[in-house]
Amino acid sequence: MTQKSASLKFIILLGFVSLCADATYEGARSITGAFLGTLGASGTIVELVAGLGELISYGLRLVTGYLSDQTRKYWGITTLGYFINTAAVPLLAFAGRWEVAAGLMIAERTGKAIRTPARDVLLSHAAMQVGKGFGFGLHEMMDQIGAVLGPLIVAGMLYLQKGYYGAFAILVIPAVLGLVILLVAQRIYPNPSEFEPKTFDLKGEGLPQIFWIYLGAIALVAAGYADFPLIAFHFQKASIGSQDQIPLF
């Protein structure tokens, strides 16, 4: 097997991991707002929980990315993050209070913050062989397939009258499948850095002005972002569509 074909297989394996993980947590996120509402949470609480989760999901990456580089334990950190990220979702099936559900929602976002920087480093090694744009594009495509499948699975469970708890419980299947594929990929490819033909000595020269303008624009977009759990909460409270239609939105 050539380095290029091995790299492609590695990217596809990681793609399946992301597909399963996205199906798990995006499926849950399509109904968590409405679910918190049924447990007695207010709209303010729903948005605080969702907003705090997103803050942790992105802000904590600065720390976990730094730790990943310092320890070089990319596989270990990736595995830990995926475990927390996906294990928290099926446990929502046992949440009887909004406080418990909120804690699990934040734990899920924390897991994503832990695993994303280290996972992207592993992916970058293989992408050097097949093309960085193609490699990350292939992975993102598989990632987004999972992001669509998850809410569809949840909508199907609600349509079948399985309720929120049944919808969360069924997500244990993609969660476990994703972790199994991750462990298989780690066993087959313990050192993805070997995919890179050589290393380069990089010297930082600062970032151009256009980068900071772009970053500022993205910050403004993020500041005005309404988390879907809050939207789902209001859909449920205002009876906009049936229960199984909310995850379709």
C-alpha cells in the first residue's frame, strides 16, 4: 500500500468517526432546547446553557490545542474528547431534571473542545499526501452527512412516538460505532505523522491586516448567533409544528 492510499484510508476512517459523532451530538442538539423546556427550564436558562456550551466548545480549544502540542499525545487527547463528546448524549435519556440535562449538554461541548485540535493535527498529517484541500474537504463532507443524519434519526424516533428519552437512547448506536472506528484507526495508524514526507522549519512573520479584519467580521457574526436549542425551545412553547418536526428544522 502506497503512502497516498494509506493516507486516504486514514482520512476516510476519521471521516466515519466524525460522521458518527456528528450524528450523535447534532441529533441531540436538534431537541435539547425543547427537552429542557419540558423539564421546566425557562428560555433564559436554555440560552445560558447553550451559550456557555458554545463558549467552552471554542474557547477551551486554545488550551487543549496548546496541551496537545506540548504533550504530543494527539491520539490520547482525541480519544478522550470523543468519548466525553459522544457518551454524554445517550445519558440524556436518564436526565429527569433540567440541571442534569444542562450538565450533560455542557459536558458534550467540552468533549468537542478537547478532541478537535488534536484530531485536526492527525488529519493534517494524512492530508499532506492527498492534498490539504481535498483531505479536509472529504472529512468535512462526511462530517456534515452525520450532522444531517442525526436530526433525521431523532425526528424518526419522535414520529414513532418514542419520546425524547427514546430519541436520546437511540443515539448510543452512532456513539459506540464512532468510538469503535476511532480505536481501530488508532490501532492501524498509531503514528500518522509518518505520512508527512518531511518536516519544515517555519518562521512566524506576523499576520496581515486582512486577517484581523476577517477575524473581526467573524466575531460580529458569532456575537449575533442564536443557538438552535433556544429556537427549538420557542418552537415547542409556541406549538410551531409537531414534536417530530422540530429536529427537521
